[in-house]
Amino acid sequence: MKNRIELIVILFFVLGSTSVSTIDILPHQFASMFYGTAMVVLIAISAMHIYQFFKKT
């Protein structure tokens, strides 16, 4: 179940980033905030998985 939630979050931010970049109506500040949030969340998920990988070995 945890992997499914992570996959949904990752898809939301990846597909959301492409959607935000193609919509010209959105203010630049919203797009920058979305990109920053997406980057922080994706880096946190990656760091968590890297930590779990090295913890197993």
C-alpha cells in the first residue's frame, strides 16, 4: 500500500510539472512554487529509498 501512495505522489508531481509548464494562464509565482515543492518532495522520497537501500546492505 505504501508503494502505491508513493507512486501516486510521484506521478502527481511529474505529470503536474508538465501540465504547469504548458498552461500559460498560471502566474509565474505559482509555477515556481509548484516546481520547488515537487523538487523537495521527490528528493525526500529518493533520499528515503537510498537510505533504506544502504541500511539493508
